Amino acid sequence: MEKEEIELKIGDRFPLTIKKIGINGEGVGYFKRKTTFVAGAITGEEIVCEVKDIHDKYIVGKLHKIRKKSPNRNDEFKELADKVGGLELAHIKYSEQLKVKKNILEQALERFTPAGWHRYIIKDTIGMQTPLHYRNKAQFQVRKINDKVIAGLYQHGTHDVVDLPEMPTQSSMTLVIINKLKSIIEDLDIPIYNPDEKSGIIKTLVVRESMSFKNAQLTIITNSQKLPRKRELIERINQEIPEIISISQNVNKGETTLVWGEDTTLLWGEKYLQETINGLTFNLSPRAFLQLNIEQTKKMYNIALDYLDADKNSVLYDAYAGVGTIGLSLAKNVKMVYGSEIIPEAIADAKINAEQNNITNADYRVDTAVHIYDDLIDEGVDINTLIVDPPRTGLEDDLLDAIVDMAPEKFVYISCNPSTLAKDLRELSKTYIVEDLQPIDMFPQTPHVETVVKLKRK
Ligand code: SAH
């Protein structure tokens, strides 16, 4: 019956009131009770929506016109936000973005209803003083258009590269460096990759900045082993961009959806970039994972450490460890740290990082979080303290079962996806009470929500 009421075609327009912001940052309204998503629209706004796509359960609309504008609107970054990803909330004033993120977490709990969720204490989102230029790494695609070298991100829904001499979320040093690299590469006339003709050499520039040491690591991703005029390129970089202390080449041949290839060679300079987080210095090889927002990472780790409340009796398991940043930060205060991570290079870095910081009570191993947990239990290790920081998919089912079963006394869950967090809490609440949820804004201007959760064994 209801279905017949909605006789809509693509291109039709109707008035819509926005009720909330959805998990991908779009405005959400209801057209004859059918959920309608409109990117760029804000809660409380009255808009004219133009139909872009019609699905069984929802409509995707385009913001045609705003009839009543929200006082929280900020159109400063509109032009870029319309073109590239990573600015899905940039049209909303920052103080309101923080409220939106808390609400996205509330919506996830409401949807998955883990036991006792009504009583959970959800704190206000911790934001940044200056929520701009925070990303310490730029990974920009390179193209040549009308004899000019450009570098940036793909335009929404296409493989056209948008040149980004400025990007409001990207650290200023990485932008300055990329802009200088563009002109050096143009001067030297080094062939740029052309995806249509599958020809050319330079595909991607990756620049990672160390916030502590104010220097940078460059990786040039190429379509072939050879990099013409390599020596001149390195010389000019040394002269004109002294901040770069390490230059590597990564080879990724042909058209692929992956940005990085398997093979990375150091061309010049230091093997590692170093970054300091809460008193420990970490060595980072070009591909090693590091959080992108160091200022917020420091706050997040401090909250996690505080929630974990570890002591000299703690035997800690740092699951999904990356290069070991969380576990190693705690090593001095606990009896023993065990860590797991599926990427072997990251574990190699974690080991070096332990050594370099004179940490002898850490044991990092390559395998899935659940396999290592099982191994440790088999070895008779009594894990009484647990920290997990899984990817967006959340905890593996078997690991959930094992945690519910073994129930380590102290437990902190760091989540980068409220939906999988809420789903996992459904299981975990069998043996744990959820004490506090602290959202923290690691990615201002985007809809990403990071949450630190304190769990207490029942
Ligand atoms: N705790 C780290 C990294 C978190 S990102 C930090 O704060 O920097 C999540 C990490 O989990 C990634 O490094 C990813 O490679 C790893 N990972 C993904 N699936 C995994 C699995 N099943 N078991 C162990 N690690 C996994």
C-alpha cells in the first residue's frame, strides 16, 4: 500500500526536513516515511531534494536548494567538499560536528541494543583546538594535464585526479612538500603515469611528516622499476626540500586498485622516520601504519591507559597492535606485554621499537588476534588485561567468544566504527558491564568516530 504512494522518478523534486546526520555524514529525512539521504544537508534544515537513486528501503537525494538554512552551516570548504572525499562534515560548524559524532554513536547503540545500553555513560566528543591541517600523511595521485604535473585525490565517483595545492585536513608541511615536488618533477620532465594509455612512471607521492622532529619521509610509487633521472631528482630534493630525510621507491606495476606494491627500496637517506608519542620514540618504515592525527592519538592513548588502569601485576594483551604503539606505551607499568598483528612488517617495527626504547618485557607476534590469544592461553599465560583496536570490521567472532569465555579482568576496546562496536558490545555485555564510552575526534571534517570504551568484568 505504502509502496504505491511513492511514485517517484529520478530527477523528481520534493521538500524535505532533515532530522539527523547519518553514519556517512549525509542529512537524513523521511519522504512519505521512506528514509532519504542527502549529502551536504544539516539537521533542522528545510531543503528541496532532487531524487538521484531509488532503492527498496531508501532514497538517495541531491541537495537542490536550501529553503531554511541551519545556523550551524559553514560553506568555507564547499567547493572542495563537492569534489573530493574526506570533507563530508566540513559544511557543519566544528562544535556541532562534535555533537553529530556523539549522536552517530548513540544511533549505533539504539540500533544494536546491547544489554543495558540505556544506562551507558556516553561522554562528549573530545575535539581539537584547531580542527584543520591535522593529517600527517599525504598520499596523492599524480597526473600530467596540459603539460602540468598535478597531485591530489580522486574526484567523487571517478578516476579523475583533482589537483590539491591546498587541502584543509592535510598538514601544511606535507602540502608544501608535495607542491615543491610537483614543480621539480615537471622541470625534470619525468614521465607521469597515464592510466588510459597504461604508460608513464610516477603514479603516487606519499609524504609522511614527523610532528615531533619536523621532518618528512617521501615514497615515490612507480609503474616500473626504473625511475628516469633519479640522481637529479634526489639532488634537487636535497637542495630544495631539506625537510625530507628519507626517500624510497615503491613499485606497483599496471592498473590495480591497490596504491602500494610489494617492493620498496630506499633511494636515499634514513631508513626510518621517527615520531614521538607520549615519551616513546617510534621508528617507521615507509609502509608502517601510524595513526594519522598525532595530537588526538596522544589524547586517545592517555584515555585508554587511564581506563585500563594497569599495574605491575598486569599481563597485557595488545590485540591489533600495528607497530606496538599502545602496548609499548604501557610496558614500563606492567609485568608483561603480548601483542598481535597480521602485517609482518609492522611486527618487525614493533620489535625494533621495543628494543630502541629499552623495553624487554614485550612479545609481539605475527598472526590474527584470535590465533595469538589461543596460543597464549595454550602456553599457560594468564592474560588479565586486554586492549583491542580492531579495523572497521570489529572483532573476529572467535575472538569475541574467547574474550567472553576467558573474561580478562581489565578490558579497553578502541573502536573506529560505532556500528561494529555496538554489535560487539551485544556479545561482550554477557560478561562485562560497559562503564564509559568516550568518543574522540581523530578525523575532523569527516564522519569518522573513534571511541574508547571501558569495560568491567561482572
Ligand atoms: N593499535 C594500533 C593499530 C590499530 S589499526 C595503533 O594504535 O596504531 C588496526 C590494526 O589491526 C592494523 O594494523 C591491521 O593490520 C591489524 N589487523 C587487521 N586484522 C587483524 C587481525 N585479524 N588480527 C590482528 N591484527 C589485525
